Amino acid sequence: MAVAHTIIYILLASLAAAAAASGSNNSIFGCYESIISLGDSYADTGNLLQLKILEESDLALSGYPPYGRNFFHHPTGRYSDGRLIIDFFGIYSN
């Protein structure tokens, strides 16, 4: 079931990008300056460490190992161990 949700998410994001690009003279693979991602675990952007209130609390465990060790080689504030789907959208959209 999770795979089906992921596939649907990717298809909807691709269709949204195509619809946004088709309104102008740019191609579908135009240059984007930012990505707005509304989601949960598919888009864990690591903003928890940016909140000064939570730096010393137990909720900020993402600022310590093992989080981020495989790709970034240091904790990034994400509750993941590497890149996410949104990272690949950003890399391959340029």
C-alpha cells in the first residue's frame, strides 16, 4: 500500500510540474528557484533544529548520530538517514 501511495505522489507531482510549466514558453524541464513541499515523511526537511526552543529538548534527537550518517556524514536535523524523494526532485529538475 505504501508503494502505491509513493507512486501516486510522484505522478501527481510530475503532473503539477507539467501543468505549471505549460502555461509559459518554458519547457517542462524549466529552471525552478524553489520547491514548496507539503507532506510528512516524504518531505522531512529537517527544520526541527532551526527552532531554538527545541534545541535542548528530547524532540531534537535528529541533531545527533545516527541521523544523516550515510549521505551527509553528519546530523542534519532530519529524521532520516539520507536523501528523500523531494531531494531527488530538486536534483533532477535542474
